[in-house]
Amino acid sequence: MNFDGDFAMSIGGRTVATAATLPVVNPATGKAFAAAPDCGPEQLDDAVAAARAAFPAWRDLGPDGRSVLLKQAGDLLAAQAGPLKALLTREQGKPLDEAAAEVMGAAYWLKSFARMEIPVAVGQSIPGQRTETHQVPLGVVGAIAPWNFPLLLAFWKIAPALKAGNTVVVKPSPFTPLATLKAVELLQSVLPPGVLNAVSGGDELGPWLTGHPGIDKISFTGSTATGRRVMASAADRLKRITLELGGNDAAIVLPDIDVEAMAPKIFWSAFRNSGQICVATKRLYIHADIYDRLAAALVAQAARLPMGDGTVPGTRLGPVQNRRQFERVQEIVEDCRRQGHRFLCGGAIDGAQDGYFVPVTLVDDPPEASRVVQEEAFGPILPLLKFHDIDEAVARANECEYGLGGSVWSGDPARAQAVAQRLETGTVWINDVQALSPTVAFAGHKQSGIGVENGLDGLLEYCVPRTIVIPTVPPADTEH
Ligand code: NAD
């Protein structure tokens, strides 16, 4: 397979090119380096029709039969991690080793869901009858992914959807379609035609997919604003939805931590993938007693990090992924400047350079109401916020429309856990962040989402229960 060109959609087991194409830009250079298919409405109809046609046989293959193929799919993806990671770095910007981890993560998700059991609940609570509740697939799933972890987040949907017996039409972000298109094309050699289809296109394609009458469920990861539109579009036919949306995660740092030992981990909790992670630390609440020491340690950490093109060995931080996002982060930096907030480091963006690079920017205790605290910047900028007592820190952390993740940092895990239980978010990590697993439920509270990904709860989002009520006494005994 040519991983450098010939980017095509996969529909019904065939590779499909389009007359129209969309340029894909390398964020490290700001220049287009490839062309992706631009799917029209007829081709989307073909993809949905192929998925519908493939559904009955895939469903009837049963969980064990599907597991064998999903495991093979995971192995195949892992075997092609080399070329896939290179492609991912070029379109997304992240360093090569992080791109490799993302590809391996996608493979791991496939193999983990291959192993997961779909439970059958048996009950006796109706006299003379036994009940069996089976989890059956919904039909065709439309999977929509964002640009920060394009491949991994697509497979967070593909793996459980396929395991449950659904077929899939996946749509990557127009900013990062390439690795997903190649991965899906690769998997056509393992999966029956039409089971997994990929389409790519511009801004109209998402709404076409969510509004398509042949789609039974939408699984969406992206911004809260778009999530609202997806939900409205699904209402018409009561399509099932899973929405994983934005976050503005707070980290609360208690005064009993070993500051120098923890500083690098706290730094990376905010800046991995250049801050473009839904569960990155986006508000850092630090106890006043250690504020100055931790701030100095984070500044020292930032100064040591090479930022640049992710393909260059040694690069630890890549660019922001696209121009729109670059401008948004720039706007928040400018707002800090206008409001007179102090930068501990960063804050100066070189607008003349190629590529969308924003230096690591730490903002010194801006007011709680400022934009840099209240909005999800989704880039390498972090407000450090001083607190004096833990009740105040918890209240400020919870005063937020989002509720995706959060973390508590302390030398005393029991003390940290007591604080964790008070945070209104789907996940709270202690002395860590972003530890995620296919077997552990991940969900957003408040406006961070609806439904669950991962774990058994995540698998069951792709099923609907069917209860069969079976008489336990022979028909003759019930006749009068
Ligand atoms: P986005 O909402 O702009 O786009 C996400 C996807 O939706 C893209 O594929 C896009 O083409 C598509 N889309 C756009 N408009 C659509 C519409 N009207 N109908 C259907 N699809 C549409 O988000 P983004 O900028 O790609 O990603 C960044 C956001 O995603 C951040 O807010 C981040 O926090 C969030 N995110 C959340 C999670 C999570 O698991 N909760 C994970 C990663 C990213």
C-alpha cells in the first residue's frame, strides 16, 4: 500500500476516489502536502447502503466470529505502525513517538474489544417464566472523529461498534483524514465488504451523515457546540447518540506534594500534544504555600523543551494542528495581554514563521473570570491559579459548564481521594492524568457529553436490549 498518496475512501470493500478533493495541510509547515477525497451526497448514500447491506451477515456472525476478525484487524494495524505513524505526524503535527503510540493504541482498542464479553442477563422474577435479556446491535453507526487524536478516537468508536455487531461509516475531521483513510483501507483485507466504510469531506459531510435516514446511531467526539448540532439532527428519527465533548479540566495541587518530583508530570498533564487533549489540565489550581516554587519549576521545564516539526528526532512538542485553532489560541493570548495578565513564559507568537507554533505559555494567576480560565483554549497555554483553602479550590473547579476530567495532586492519596470525590467530572485522576483504558468507563458530566465510551458501559452504547420471556411450564399445564 502506498501511504504517501492515492488517498481514497473505502465503500463496500472497494477504494473510491472522488473528482473533487480537499487539501490536507502539514501544520509544521502551513503547506498542503496531500489531497483527500471530498465525498458528495451520492457517495455517502453508497457508503450507508453498503453498511446496511453488510449488517445482517455481520450481526449473525456472532460475537465470537467477530472477535476473531477484530483481533486480526488489530494485528494488521500494529504491523503497519511505521508508515501510519509517519502519515499521522505529517497531518496532525505530533512527534513521531506519540504518533506511534496512537497507532498502537488503536490496535490495542480493537484487540481489547475483541476480548470483551457481551453479557446476557437471565432472570426468574416473573412467576412461571424465565427472562433472557440479550444485547443486540443497533444497525449502522456513523462515527465522527476530531483532529487531535484522529486515529485513536475513531477506533474508540469502531472497535466497540463492530464488536457489538453493528456496521460502521466513519468520518474523520477534514483537517486529519489521511491516517484514518489508510487504516480503514488496510482493514478491508480482513473485514467483510461494507462492515467498515470510511468517507472524507468538507464541512457539509458531518451534517449529511448525522441527518442520513440510513444511520441508526451517531457516535461523535468533538466540541460541545458541534455536539449540540449533532443531538438536534439525531432527534428527528430518535437516533441513538454518544457525545464526547469539550472539557476545561482543573488540576488541584495540595501543599504536601514533592514539588520538584511532581513538576514534570504536572507540566505534561497540560502540554502533551501541545495542549490539544480533551482531558488536558486546562486550569491549574495551586495552593498558595507552594505556588511560587511550582511555578518556577514549570517555567524551568518549559525552557528545556524542543518544539518543532514532529518528524525531526528529539522534538517533544509539535505545532497547533490547524490555522483556525492557531488563531483561536492567539486570540486568547492577545486577550491576556490586553487584560494585563502576566506571562511567566511564552506569550509571544511569531506570526511570520511557517507552521502553527505557539510557545508554551504560562499565565500568572489571572482572575477567575478571565477568558484564559473560563474557555477551553485547546493549545499550549495554561493559567496558574492560587488558592488558600481546599473548599475554595473545589468550588472554583466545579464552577464550570464542563465536567469531563480533573486531577488532584497530593503526597497523601487518601486526602486526595476525599477531594476527588467532590469534583463534578466523569474521571478524576490522583497524581496522574489521561490514564485511559478500553475496559474503564469514560464519560462527560454536564456539557462534556452524553453517554459513555470504553468499558462494558461503552460497549453497551452500541447495543439495544431485547428481552425474551420464556415459559418454564409446558403449554399443556397452562391450558384451562
Ligand atoms: P469539532 O466539533 O469542530 O469537529 C469534530 C468533528 O465533527 C469533525 O469531524 C467535524 O468535521 C465534524 N463536524 C463539524 N460540524 C458538524 C456537524 N454540524 N455535524 C456533524 N459533524 C460535524 O471539534 P474539533 O475542533 O475537531 O475537536 C476539538 C474539540 O473536541 C475540543 O472541544 C475537545 O475538547 C473535543 N474533544 C473531546 C474528546 C472527548 O473524548 N470528550 C476527545 C477529543 C476532543
